[in-house]
Amino acid sequence: MSSSLAEILRQKRASVFFHASWSGPSHVALRALRDHLSVSAIPENEITIIDVDAEEKTICRLVDEGISLHGYGEAVVIRDGKIRHFSALGRGDDTITMRIDTFLNEHRA
């Protein structure tokens, strides 16, 4: 599911994956996230995928929240309009499964 970041940040409840198409770690994280979703009870359309290159102007809102994106396939869970969980899913292959599991558990909560 794709939406603009500005729309997402106005929602009370959302889970977002920030994809940097130029980044290898972001591609690895997106593929791993989709693999996890394919065997979970969570439909893929519940996770919004944002192309960070297309949303440069509104990324500043994340910086205001203390979040910076580095192309690792970062993911956030938003509740009541605030960022509740943040993770750089693709940062280091050795713990990617653990980070995705945590992200999806936060999504379910």
C-alpha cells in the first residue's frame, strides 16, 4: 500500500516501511519483510511502503520526532499520531529476523 508520508503521519494508527530504492540494505529488508508477511496473519496492505526519495519534503517531520533515515529499510509504528516504535530493519543481516518480528508484534499491538 502506498500513501504520502504527510497522510500517514496524520493517522492515529499506522505501520510504515521506508524504502530507499538506491540502498541494498533497504531491498534486503523489504524482501525479508514481505517474506515474513507471506507466512503471517498480517495482510501486506496493512504495512504502508513509502518511497523516501519521493517524500523528501515531508521527511522533515520525522527528523522533528528524532528519527533519521539512512537507507536501511527503516520502519515505524504510529499510534495516536505519535511514533511508538522505530527500527532500521536492514541494518545488519544477523538480526534482521528479530527486528522484523519486533516490528510486526508492535504492528499487532
